[in-house]
Amino acid sequence: MNNLIDRATLDFYLHDWLHLETLLTRPQFAEHSVESVSAMLDTAERLATSHFLPFYKKGDVQEPYQDADGAHVLPEVQNAITAYAEAGFLAAGFAPELGGLGAPNLVHSAATAYFMAANGPLAAYSFLTVGNANLIAHFGTPQQIETFVTPELEGRWTGTMCLSEPQAGSSLADIITRALPDGADELGPRYKITGNKMWISGGDHDAAENIVHLVLAKIPGPDGKLIAGSKGISIFIVPKFLPGSGARNDVHLAGLNHKMGCRATSNCLLNLGEHGGAIGWRVGEIGQGLPIMFHMMNEARIGVGLGATMNGYRGYRLALDYARNRPQGRAISTRDAVSKQIPIIEHADVKRMLLACKAYTEGALALILYCAKLVDDAATATTEDARAEAEAVLGLLTPVAKTWPSEWALAANELAIQVHGGYGYTRDFDVEQLYRDNRLNAIHEGTTGIQALDLLGRKILRDQGKILAQFALRVQATIKAAPADFAGEAAALGAAMAALQACLRDMQAANNETEMLANATNFLSAFGHAVLGFVWLDLVAHLDTTRYDLNFIEGKKAAARFFFAFEIPKIAAWLAPVSTRNGLTVAMQDGWF
Amino acid sequence: MNNLIDRATLDFYLHDWLHLETLLTRPQFAEHSVESVSAMLDTAERLATSHFLPFYKKGDVQEPYQDADGAHVLPEVQNAITAYAEAGFLAAGFAPELGGLGAPNLVHSAATAYFMAANGPLAAYSFLTVGNANLIAHFGTPQQIETFVTPELEGRWTGTMCLSEPQAGSSLADIITRALPDGADELGPRYKITGNKMWISGGDHDAAENIVHLVLAKIPGPDGKLIAGSKGISIFIVPKFLPGSGARNDVHLAGLNHKMGCRATSNCLLNLGEHGGAIGWRVGEIGQGLPIMFHMMNEARIGVGLGATMNGYRGYRLALDYARNRPQGRAISTRDAVSKQIPIIEHADVKRMLLACKAYTEGALALILYCAKLVDDAATATTEDARAEAEAVLGLLTPVAKTWPSEWALAANELAIQVHGGYGYTRDFDVEQLYRDNRLNAIHEGTTGIQALDLLGRKILRDQGKILAQFALRVQATIKAAPADFAGEAAALGAAMAALQACLRDMQAANNETEMLANATNFLSAFGHAVLGFVWLDLVAHLDTTRYDLNFIEGKKAAARFFFAFEIPKIAAWLAPVSTRNGLTVAMQDGWF
């Protein structure tokens, strides 16, 4: 069995490509060194292998169940959260004054990758907790931070995000959960909250002492009415048990969702305020619920991308292992039926599938780490210009980081099943579960369609293409620096970027926003592949023959070449209806289906 | 809830497009009329809705289980088989002397579509039985037919195909099941058979009185050794209970496979001959096992394509229903947050997904019925030339009929989940099960990779492109007859066919078969899309405005236009590495991964 992540690949990304050593020279990261990072990754691998990987199948088979006490999950969940916290991973990304290590986001993301590869659904509890604690640490009062963040980072309490409601999923503006003022105390302005929250991952379970919900709700105006739209939304801390008294708060499990995959993560419908109102404390100002939530959204979405990536990567590694060990058939040139069967990895079509898996998942991992580095650069680059540029490029790439792995690492899962043949279709192997688990990622934290509108509408058209132009400078630099044996690929990337920019010019001729955004998803697909072309071309320019063996280097080059030969041509296909502003989807009528 | 199949679409395909009325004028179909066909489809819809559809979810949740008596399945399976037989569907495609209706394959396929849409995994028992009975009816002796086919067509016994073994799946030449001569009786030459058979759908269950296995095995030579390769394979009838005595034969359930989907169909590892040898009677000549099996393979593979199609079609119809009834968000042009939310079918990106589903699944259904008609033409066309041409084109299109729906109706299932959002990811809705069920179809009856080698190697290159040229004549006729408002699409189809043929010429320059076939799967993808372009263009040329309402006609035109605008451009992307004979997959080394 392969290890969870090929360490040489990870080291190549971190050191040779993203220059971690230089990053660590910044004063914010003075506590860290190449050696300490290496030790952290070793620990992540060990812990992921001992406390997460062994329960991957079990978490699928033994789903959370509900009784009068609420939701019950595998006992291994609590063990995993505790071990994760004790090893310092829950707090790794937080400031030392919160008990954290202040590690670069890049390093924390690389460590996280191990847990995502080992058992994403089990690891989800910790990642949700980190996101929750991050928001409170950023926007909460000192008392809120001490009361809620501290036990979260110690692994005693977990956290959730409560956004969706049964009637409001993608359209958060339509939430109707109400928060009525109820005075104030040392934890801030207090409210009584009533409503229903849907799709809450980790919304109830018995793997921690308490659960800290972050709840979007609306405070009624003087007329008792809710303000329409997103402007009326505020955000509240609603713990399952009240701090201090330990009394049960009025937030209860109404039901568990039974999912296609990701079953180890409990997913809940929560009722708030059935018995008079759930106590909640507001974080930040009234009406700032969405901006506060979205401040964390880049990192949450990149986190989804990382989860999708590692899920697909795991499938790739399992398929590789299977293909090396399954004898079946003979070379096309062999007519001798008496000869031994060969391992299927020797068949061209199996190699095609594995190369696609490698190009998709290793490329996606590189993209995610590239974005993780941008998070660090946006916060710690040495000039204000550099920080602003990193922030802008990060905003542009975030919808790609979220969707590209959700589509293409999922495609790797699909191919991993195919490489396994009939065996891959059975539950005796993990690849079918990996597909089912990964299928969620194109849906939650903003569907692919929503991300496409974000990319084309908000990040490109509304900005007049300025950020895109900034990103294009990075791409041009990569094209210029391409190795001589990748001149053809460099030219293809240049052509792809030119096609995207020409397509944008064509779209400016549109009559209105509806027409302009009609084929946003196709544009996202095309742009995503161009970004991955950039990533692969940039990667092969950083291959150091003195540090890596020939097999490693040939493998990376082959994956890059494969991506350009088999994938980059798809860009033209996706752009075809975009550049002609094809109006079919707008014109289509319900009655015609 | 939508009905299982839009009847207007089915009627359009059968009557306006495939000219069923003309087909029925052939003497072989004298017993049938447009009215009797219509009544048969009505019955199929009614029975599929009453005896198959209601148990779709139950079959997924309550998997077959094994105890000392063998495998147990839902009681609804037996009810469904019995009702299906009593309504005449088991025998529908058989000659009247076997108690059948002698219905055209086209009609039988259309009726079958209803059962596939309602509950493919439950319907599988009957389809396997039909395939089994078909083979025996074709190649068996009168005594074999009377003994085995008769109770099968009465719905009392079911049938299986036992090809794979644990060490021999795609590579049937490597089977090692042995058949030792054991005299002869009225059922023919008798053998004692020993071996293990894997992936046997319906291999054991308690839904019928007996199970008739058709088993591939090798008869050892005088030296006791098995003949290497496929030449040594013969085919045998091995019933679970011996006819006459009713004694238990030596074929036993060794284990059930627990699958990602298709769970209502028991899937078995069978042990033969653990207690001295399973009694079997040879069908046909020694060494003719594979040719006999493959004689049935075109129809079996088209059957897989039909199953995949209807599975995706069902997902499309459910997604359509959901999109019409789920309010979420507002039009892009609406800034008024107080306005009511709109049904998601009004969002362009949702319409894109539904149009893709429509283009994929209605296109796939048309393709399958086109192939079903070719089966009829190959048998009953009025001239020998026409029969030969139909047989040749059928051979060419069979790998497409098998794989295209397995890939693209599956893509429709995937989109149906996406249209449902989070709800689609729960098991409360059927779309996630439909995906899981359909995922099998790219694997069994020859994987996509195997089909690609069949298409490019056997059907095109080995034949010097002659059959392809025959098919191209049909395409040219369609291009010529295209309606004026589809001139652009007609030109695009012409260009696609020219690109495929240019690509074949480029490939002739290859040094060897290995190089030529390295990118066969990409070629299959490209050819498949061209075939579907042909199907859609031909369909819109047959739209009769006097027979169908404007909504119907606009819908078909929109789906056709969508396919050409969004899908046909992918052909160039797939062909790019094929026409340059890209050698990446051949050159790739195990150690480079």
C-alpha cells in the first residue's frame, strides 16, 4: 500500500516551487524552520495514519444515529479530535497568544492534506472547528475569544457554521431565522434566536463537551419585520451548552441527513428556539453577518478544494497500487496466449487513466498550495503592493481552487473506480466510497454554478478584468521561463490565455448582465484548465535534477505533457459557446423540456 | 412527478424517425400493427409503474443476503418476474413456436426502456433470462430449448451468463474452469465442471424455481492440460437444479458482492464442482464458446446501453421535476430582494444542466432505438445488401451504443444530483442512487477501454475503414437533408466526420498496432460524439409540425442546438492527441508515477 502522500512531491512543491525557506525568513514566522516544518509534516502523516485512516470504511458503514439525547457518532471521532488537538494541529494556524504555533498557512495546509487524504469525513469536525474559531478570533471580543475559542483549540469543544435553511440554501438573503434582543452581558449583546438551520455539518454529535454554532439570523426592525435581502443578516454565537451554567441551550437536533457519502460527518437539521429562544451573542456589528462570514470564505473554499483534492489523490494512489498488482491480459503485440498475464499498469489505456489521475490530483494539490501561499503573502509579504497583489490574485483563484478539484479530482475518483474494474464497484475497496464522499464538494460552500458567477461576474467583469490582467502577468512570466523542451506547451498556454481574453472582449458586446453571465460555468471550466496549465508549466520549470531522481522528474514532465496534450485542447471547446454569447440557456423555456 | 418516459418523444422516434409502420409491413411482423405496438407500450408503462418503480429504493436499502440456503432477495423480485412474464414481455422477442410474439427488436427495446427507467436492478433478472434463453434458442438442440427455454420464458426459471473468473475478467482467454466429459444423454454431451465464476448477476437468489447458468469452461486435452487462449473455450448449460430429478447440482454460492449500486441484483461468486463436479451440457461445438457468446454480444451490449440511457433519463426527469418546484434566488436582473424567489428552472445555469441532460439522454435513447432497428434490418430487410449493410453498421455502432450512454447518461445522473443541490446528495431522493446504479455500466460487458479497442482496432483499422465509409454515407445523406435552420450544425457534423477520417489517415502512418491503438479511448469519445451529432441532426429533420406541438418541436431543436454548440466542439479536443499519435501513454513507465 502506498503512503498517504508522496513526500518527495510535497517537498518539491513546498521548497523548490513555493520557496518555503524564503517565506520562513519573514518575521511573522521566526519561530519556524525547515526542520520544524518537516517534523510537523512527519507528525501529520503519523497521526493521520494511526487515528484517521483506519476508520475510513467504518465511518461509512456505521452512520451517525439519533435518539432522545441527540446524534451519536463513532467513538473514534472524539479520539481523533483529541489527538489532533494534542499534537497542536487545531491551533497550528493561530497566534501564539491563543496557544497556537503561528504557522504559515502554506505549512498548515500541507499538514492538513494528510488528514484529508486519510479520512476527510472524520477530519471535517476539526476543520469546521478551526474555521469557526478563526472567525471568532478575528471578529469576536476578547471575552468571546476566551470563552469559545480556547476550548475549541484545546479539542474539547467543536464548532459549526449555520448558514442554510430549508428554504434558503444558495440564496442566503432569504433566511428567516429571527434574533430578538435580550439585553447584554460580558459575552456581548445577547439575543433569543428562533429558526431552522439545514445542512449543518457536525451540528450535533457526542464527540465533544460542547458545540459552538455560528448562526446567521436577522434582527427584526421596529415593525417586527425582517429586513429583506442580505443587509439584514447578522451573525451570532449559539453554544449547545451555555458557558458557565452548562445549561442546555434551546438548539436541538431535528433530524439527521442521510447522505450519499461523507457519512462519518453528522449532518443536521437544527431547530432553534422551540422552547422560547436559543441564547446567542452577536459577533461584530448588526447587518455585518455576510461580510464577516465571507471574510472567512476564501479560506473555507480553498479548504473544500483541498478536501476534494486529497480525496481524489487518495483514489489515484489506490488505483496505482491496484494497477501494479492486478495481472490481466497481454500486450497488444503479444499473440502468445501461453505467456503470463501482465499487470494492468502496462496497458496504454490504464496508463492514460492513471496519468489523468496524476495530472488532475497532483496539479490540484499544487494549485491549493499555491493559493495557501497567497494567503500568507496577502498577510505577510514585505511590501503593501505585494500584499495587495496577492490578495487580488487569491480572490481570482479562489473559485477555481474550490471548483476545479471538486470536478477534476472527482474525475480522478471516477477513473480510480474504472482502473479497479468490477472490484472498484464493490464496497470491499475504498475507491467507490471516495467517489461518493467527494461528490459533495461541488455542492457545499457554494455550488459550481455559484462559483462561476463569482468568478466571471464579480472577480472579472465587475472589476473590468484588472485582476485578471495581474494574474496574466504571472502567467507571462511562467511562459517566458518555460524550459526549452516545453516550448510547445508554453505556446499553448499563451494561446489559451489569449483566447480567454479575446472571449472576454467578445462578451463586452453583450446587451446585459443576463446574457453576459449565461455561460459563466463554461468560462469557469476554461479558465480553470488554463490555471492548471499555468501550474503544471511552472512546476516543470522548477524541477531540480540535483535534488530529485530521474523517475520523479520524468513523472512530473509526463503529467505536465499529458495535461497539455489531452486537457488544454478542451479550453477551446468550452469557450466556443461563451465567445459567441450563445443564448440557448437563456432562451430555453420550461415548456420545451 | 413526471411519467417514466415522455410518450410523445418515444412515438416521434418510433414512427416519424424510424418508420415503424414500414417495418411492420415486413412479413416477419405480420402479426403486429401500430395499434398492437401502442398497446404493448401502454402495458409496459403500467407494469413498470406498478411492479418495478415502487421498489427502487427498497432494493437499494435491503440488499440480498446469504445464508445456508443461498442468496435471498426481495420478494418483489419474484412478483415482478412473474408479472413481466404473464404480460408476455419475457417471450416478446421470441418466435411464436416458442410461445413468443415475434415482435420487432425495435418494439421490444422500446417496451424494455420502461422497465429500465423504473427499476433497472430489479429488471435485470428478466433481461439476463432473455439473453440466456436467446442463446439457447439460437444454438441449443430442440431438447435443450424445450427443457430450459420454455420454463425461462414462462418466468419460472431465470438465466445467467457465467464468463468471468477471479483471475480472468476482461481477459476471458485465461479462464481455468474445467469441463470433463461425462457421457451424453437426451440433453446432449454431458460434462462435469469445476471452477469459480465471479461477478455473476442473478447467480443465486430465491425468486425463481431454478437458475439456468450458461458457463464458459475449457475441456482439457488428452494430456489433461487446458488449451491456452480463447480457442479452448466451450459453453455449457449448468442448471442449479437438474431437470427431471430436481436434484441439487454442484454449483453453490460462495459469496455475494456488495456493490456501490445495482444492489437489488444479486451478484455472486459461484463455486462449481466442489463436490465432484457440476453437471453441464455443452451447447454448440467444442471450442465455439466465445463465438457463440459473442453472437449475442451486440444485443447484450446495446442492452447495457439502454439500461444506462434509461437510468440517466430517469435522473433527468426527476431533476426537471425538482427544478420546476424548488424556489431559490432571483433573476440576475432583479435587484429587488423583497420579490418572491423563482423556481430554479429559470436560472440559466440550471437550464444548461437540464439541456445537457436532455441532449445526452434523449440522444442516447434515439441512438439505442436506431441500433435496435438495425438489429431488425440485419434480420429482415428486404434485400441481402440491405441486411449486410445494417449488420455492418450495427457492428460499428455497438461499441458506441454500449459506451456512450455509460459515460454521458451517467454525466446526466451527475448533473441531476447537482440540480438537486444538497437534497440530491441525500438518500431521500433517487438521483444519488441512479448515479450509483449507472456507474456499473462502463465496467461490465466489456469496459470502455475494451470497447475502444473493439471500435478502432477491429471495426475500423482491421477493416481498412470500409464499414466506417458505409456509415459515412448515412451521415452524408443526413447532412444533405438537414433543415435550412440547421445548416450550421450540418456543416459542423461534416467537419467532424472529415476530422475523424483525417485522423484515421494520420494514424495509418503509425509504426505498429501498439502505437495506433494507444489513444483508442479518445478516438471512441470523438466518434461517439459525432454519432450523436448525426442522431440529433437526423432527428430534427423529421420533426413534423402537424403532428407535434410547438413546445415539443422547440425542445427537440434546442437540445440539438445545445449538443452542437456545447458538445461537438469537444471532438477536436479528443482528437488532438490521436491525430498526432501522441505516445505519452505508451512511453509512460511504472516508476514515473
